[in-house]
Amino acid sequence: MRTIRYGTALALALGVALLSGCGGGGAVTTQSQSDAAPMYRGEAAPTPAPADQKAAEGGTGKSLTAGVTVTQQDRQVIYVGGLTVRAKDVPTAADRAKQIVTAAGGYLSKEDSSAASDAQANATLEFKVPPARYPDVLASLGRDLGKRVSVNQGTQDVTMQVADVDSRLKSAQRTLDSLRTLLTKAKTIGQVLEVEREISTREADLESLQAQQKELARQVSMATLTLQLIGPAAVAHEPSHEPSGFLGGLKTGWNALVSFVKIVLTVLGVLLPWLIVALPVVLVVVFLVRRGRPRTPPPPAEAPEPTT
């Protein structure tokens, strides 16, 4: 009996100890949660900074882009324009146009004029004008020479093309320098010939890139202005706008067909007089040749076979 009582008392003591331990553990857990995340009354909880933002700032609180200066790249633009002016005296207007362009720092690159009468005279002048003075020159030519008939202007942005040519030029120059250094280290004749062949190819590419660079620089440094002067009675030819797409292809095909038919008719017109003269002669020759041939007697008829 004592054994049973002692066992029951021991079991009850262990149960009480376990229950008290569990209750104390729950109280501690609740307290820790309250300390870790306090409640804000009437205020929003602060938002923690993202991990990637802290990494981008480098832990110093300053952005990596702070202090970076963005440089504005100059645009490389080619200006091309055309102007048609009706003048009373075409030669005098041409001389005046040359004076205006020369005073603006430009020059005459091409001239084409006709020797017709004053009323039907016309002249085409191509000028190179500094881009900064291009608008002023265009306005002055259309105002001082006569009556402006038509004007057209166009621009082409070649900034990316200029940058690409410059980059390729620098790369080609570095490659050529490396090949020349490698040529000094070649030991066999085969190696020397191979490196020299590669150097020749690279030099040709370098010269081509240099030519492109000079041409782009020339086009950008000077605007092209084409001036057409016409007399009082001359006909002004307006620039035609060709359609594109299906209609453009249809028009091109029709023009090609018309041109082919014109060529065929022209050749036929050239040959027709010769055919008219030569055909009777050919017929007479054929008749005489046939008449002069000896006639061969017809073969004898075969005798009928006797019937039995």
C-alpha cells in the first residue's frame, strides 16, 4: 500500500511540475514576441530598407551614381537643300548668288548653265555652305535673287555612323600595330610571309575606313545647297515623288514594258524599208532558181499484174 501511495504521489508531483513548466514557457514566449514586435498605436510601422538597396548604396548611405556627370554628345548632321528661283536675268542672279555664298564662308562646287535666250535661260549651281550659315544663306537666296518657286530641305543624322567608323578605325590601328610587333618576332619565312599578308589586308581596311571618315567629316562640315535659276518664260521642273510598295513596282514594270515595246517598234521601223526593197529581189531570185532547174521525167507506170 505504501508503495502504491508513494508511486501515486510521485506521479502527481511530476505532472504538476510539467504543467508549471509549460505555463512558464508560454509566458516567456509571449513576452519575447512583444519585445521583438512592439505595437504602434496611431502610427504606421517603419518599413525596413530592401537588401538590394543597401547593397547598391554600398553601406555608406550614398548612391553609386552620385557625382557622375553625363556628357552630351554633339550630333553629326548632314544638311542637304534645294531651291528654285525665277529671275529676270539668270547670269546676273548667278553672280549675285556666288557673292552671297562666298560672303557666308562657302564656295561653288558645281555649275551648269544653258546658252538659251534670256527668257528661256536656266542655270544650276551647287554650293557648299557652313551649317551655321545655311539657314541665312537659304533665306537670302530666295529673297534677293527673284521669285522663289520651290524649296526642299533634308537632313541626315550620321552620329552613330561617325562613331562606328571612328571605333573601327581605332581597332584596326591597334590590330595593325600588334601585327607589326609580331612581324619582328617571326622566325621562319613562312611566318614572315603570313604576317605580311595579314598586314597588307589590314592596311587596305584601314585606308578604306580613313576614306569613309574623311568623307563623313567633309559632308558634316559643309551643307550642300543646290540652286536652280530659271528665266521668266522657262518651265520649272518640280521634283517628282515616286510611289513606293505595290504601286511603285507596278509603275516600274509598266514603264519597263513601254520601253521594251518602243525598242521593238524602233527596230522594226529601221528594218521595214530594207524588207520592202529586199523582198521582191528575193522572190525573183527564188523564181529564177526554180525555173532553171532541169525537169526530171516522171517514173514509168508499173504494168498491171495479170489476173488468173
